[in-house]
Amino acid sequence: MLFGVVSYPGPLWNLNNEGNLALRKITIPQGYTISLHFQNVKLKGPCANESIQIFPGNADESLFVCSTNMSSSSTQKGFSITLNTSMTNLELRSPRLSKGNGVSFLAHYFGKDIDECQTNPCSYFCTNTIGGFTCHCPLGYRVKNDKVSCEAIDHSKSTLHGQLFSPDFPRPYPGGSKYAVNITVLHGFFITISVTHMDIDESENCTQDVLQVLQEGKLISALCGTKKTDIQIKSNSAELVFISRGTNKRRHTGFLAHYKAEDINECEQLESPCFHICVNEIGGFRCICPPGQLLLDDGSTCQAQVPCPTHVVPHSLTEPSTKEYKTGSQILVRCEEGFEARLNTFTVSEFWAVCETPGKWRHGGFHCSLVSCGVPTLPSNGYFIFITDQNVTTFQSIIQYNCNQPYYSLNSTSYVNFSCGADGIWRNNKGEIKIPECNAVCGKPSNPLVLFQRVFGGKEAKEGNFPWQVLFLSPLGGGALISDQWVVTAAHVVEADINEVYAGVINIHEGLANALKLNVANKFIHPNYTNTDYDNDNDIALVRLEEKVTFGPLISPICLPKRSETDLLKTGTVGFISGWGLSEFNQLPNSLLYAMISVQEMNKCRNVELNRAMEKFVFSDNMFCAGLNGADSCNGDSGGAFAVQDENNVFHIEGIVSWGIKCGTYGVYMKVGNYLDWIEETISTENIR
């Protein structure tokens, strides 16, 4: 083959037993040199560790291709190496060959004709031919068996022109002598002999002294006497024989003849050597075909030329681009937008093709295939659907992102449709590659409350009533999920070591096995928390979980307060509390209880009958008082949420159960809205780490 492709991984490689050396041989016909064009070379490390070693012919010296002698531009655009040989061995060395992790390259090789005549290999004339050369000799000489040297034909006259004469001319020729000479000219020529001096002893029918002219061994003329003559030999060879049988007593001087080679006009023969147009040339002829036809290898027959199609392979573009490609045309081929040139597992930006008879492209097996963007990235807590053909991820395919509703939703400004681009990357309508995020839906229980319980001790909650509720088992307390990785609670609940924490719990004794256990990564108690017997100001803390929680019908977050809403905690505002605190019978319940209470004037909490006469509790602007007709939080409810429902039926955590003077009266709650800056700053700082 005059051209082809060698690649790794690929066929025809021989791998050694150690798995670190691969061998491959490239051979093209004699008379050509090999030109290698490398693309997509992926090698690492120094040459001694990983390289492509090229041995031209059987030489001991070699060329190296490795990462240290390749520039970034040659790695991207490719580079070429020309070898002065028709055979080369490639050795690919790498300790990674047996592992199959990343060593690869692609190289096109072409046979380039050698102009051997530049080195003057012939004794006389040299003609360069495709894949070799031909030596020619002057007229009257022929090429010897060594194909480069010349020798005289029959050791006789063999030039384009010359003269012949009898022995001892112009003196009298000796009697009893014989002289013979052969004349040979190149094929495509005939011989003309002009006898300009004639003085041979005359006899009847020239039976004595005679000058004989023979063509291919047959006598065509016998001359004697003094008559001059011209003889035309319709051949490229002739023989002149002079015979003197007498004694030449009369001292005849013999003959002088001139010969020359004249071109044969083969095109004027009765049977033309060409089927169509014949053009005579010196020493031969040339056949020409009419427009649109091609001369075959026999040199005389014409065949209608079949052009190659304008597209080498489907979805290809050609350079140069013309309406018709004739046999022998060599073009550069690229693929249309959204397609890429591939050969097995290799991808290249372009490849070469040659138009061959009858009208077929030779392109080394490359084809243009649709660019693939691969399987789209799946968003956390979301999915995608195909707008175009199902499971097709190639150029111009379209997908649409969605979230696992109703527990997650997309940002209202998100672009959800993504299409596969010509560069193999998924992008949205704005050209962005970042996929949309699925945000947790907060404050929307899967099983909203429909009945209100207004008594201390509360009513048993059902699954999905308070999906944000978190259980701190020891010490017993509550908390509320405000995101997939953060819990807000009272500082005094997590002041000591945190043991077991659960979400999705209703019944403590029966439901823990099916509940979600939460592993704590860190806790953040408000820096101004005082923690004295009578001062519980800033009783708020954040707990960061080790892993993000996936939300569903049993577990979902509650919303933080809105900065714009300042009236949700005015006197009379109703909210829900929930927990596993002491009931009105001073017992710990098995199931999660809830109650509906309202915000009260702070004086109602101040005026509660004290258990000890000298107690003086601190009341601050960070606190509010709540309770209703004997309904209140109690021991074990600390850290739980005071949840208020807004006009859109969305629950917000407006307060955290902090402390109370006496169960069943009124409780003191921390205003979560006063701590929004601290909450947001803490979460933002920790999420960056």
C-alpha cells in the first residue's frame, strides 16, 4: 500500500511478555520513501520512560517521539516525519501498555516517490518513473544487464547518423576481403542509407565484388559498379556486407555511404495504434482520449471517466470543493457541523482521500459520525427527560431537567432545556453548561394539620404533620431541619455531648428502627449564649450534619423567617409546637405531641407564680412569650420549633422552645428572626470549607 494508518491501540502490534514494549512494521513498495504524520499523541514522562522509537530501514540509529520533544502546538495540530526508506520499524515503549490507561497515538503514512535520477544512477540518460527509474542509451547502444550501463549493439554502428565505407577507403580495397557491419537504431525509427561514392568492380548480377544490404537477414539490394543510390530500410536495423572475391587489379576504391535514423510516423499506418487520437512523437507515439475519458494501462484504449461523488462519506466536506472530482484527485476531508471523523476509537479533525477508478474514493476507513455529548449529568434530587428521541445523546438532542417534586423545585430563572452542541457539550438556551439546581421546598408538610388541639400535653401527631421535627435522644430535646444539612435548636440542648439524633420519628419506642439517624459533623452555639440559671438569652444553636438528607413525605425542612415580615410575632399570632416533652400527667409520651398556642404579652410570662421566691429571670428583646389556655411546651420540648403558617400556607420557624417557669402556663421562645444574620453567615462560612 502507498498510504495507510497506524494507531495504538490498534491492530498488527506485537506486545512483549513484560507488557511494556509494542512492535509494529510499516512497509511500502521500493522506490518510495515513508512520510509519517502524527496526530493525537498521548505520551507522558521522559523519553527513556515512554516514547515512540522509529528505526528507518535496518538502521541502528533511531528517532524518538516523546512528550519532552513535542510542543503543545504539535500535540494539537500534529507533526510530520519523512524517512529516506521504504520500510521502518516502530517501537512503542511504556510501562502503561499492559494497563491500557491512556497511551495512544494516530499516524497516517504516505509513500512519496523518489527521484532516483537526481543521483545520476545511469551511464547516459535517466528517466524518473513512478516507483523507480529507467536508463536509456544513445542510438546504437543498448542497456546492459545491470540496467544502468550501455553497450554498443553487436559492436557495430549504432548512432543516430554516421558513415560507412569499404576497407582502406579512399584507397583501393584489397582483393579477397569481406567486411560486415550492423546498423541498429531505437524502436520507432527507420534507417535511410545514401551511397555517395560507388566504385566496385562490376559483374553480371554483382556476383563478384558486391555491397549487399540486408534487412532482418533478407537481401534487399546488391550493388556494384559506379551508380550512386539511396536505400530506405523500413526497420530499425540493417546489415551491410561488402565482399571482394577478385584481386581488384583495376584498383577500384569501393564505396562511401551515409546513414541516418528517421522517425516513423506510427499514426499514419493503416492500422492506427490508438483507438481514438494518435499523436506522433520522436521515436514513438502517444494516444490521447477524448474529453471525459481516461487512458487505460495498455496505453491505447480509452474508457469513459467516472467521477467520484462530491461527498467522500456521508456528512463530509471536501477541500478543495468542486463540482466534479476526477481520477487521481487528492482532497482533504472534514465533517459537517455536529459530526466528527472517526476510525475505530480514534477521532481526528480531518483526513485525506484519493479518487480512484472507477469513481470510488479511497479514504482509509474513516467515516463521519454524529458528535456524542454522552449521558447528561444527573442533578441531585432531580432527573431529566428526553425531548427528542429517547436515550439519544448526539448532536442536536434535547433534554429537560426536572426536580423530584413536591419536595424539590427549580429556581424560577433556571433554563431547564439543554441541547447537545457540535463540540460535544450540553448547553442551555443561554449557552451555559452549568446544570440547574434542585432546591428543597420548605414549610410544606406532606400531611398538613386539619384539627387544632388546645390543651397542655397536646395531641398525637401523624406522619407528615411536622416533617422538620428532629429528636435529640440524650439529653431529650427537639430541633428543626432548615436545610438538607443544618438543624436549628436551643443552645442548652446541645451544650453537652450530642448522642443520638433522629429525623422522621413519631413513636420513640417503636419507630426508631425505621427512622433516619443523623450523624453530627459539628455544632455552633451562639457566641453570646450566657447559660446561667436565670439568664437564657441567645439560647440558639446550629448543628451541621455529616451527610445531606434526602427529603420526602416524612422528612422535609421548615422555612426560616422572612426579613420583610415583622408582624408574625405580634400578640395573638397562632403557631404550632411539637415534641416529646412531659404531658399534663408529668409523663414522657411515646409519640410526638403537638399543640396550637398563641403569642402573649411578655408580662404574662413575668407574672407566672415562681417556684422559688428569690428567682429573678432575665427577659430580653430576643425572647417572646407564648401559651394558650393551659397549652404549653415543657421539659423535653426544648429546641423544637414554634411554627407559624403564612398567608400562602407555608410554615416558618419564628421561635425556638427555650425555657419556662412552670409547665402548663406560658413558655419563653427565642426569636429566630433576630438571628438570621448569624445563621446565614455560619452556614455560608462552613459550606465554603
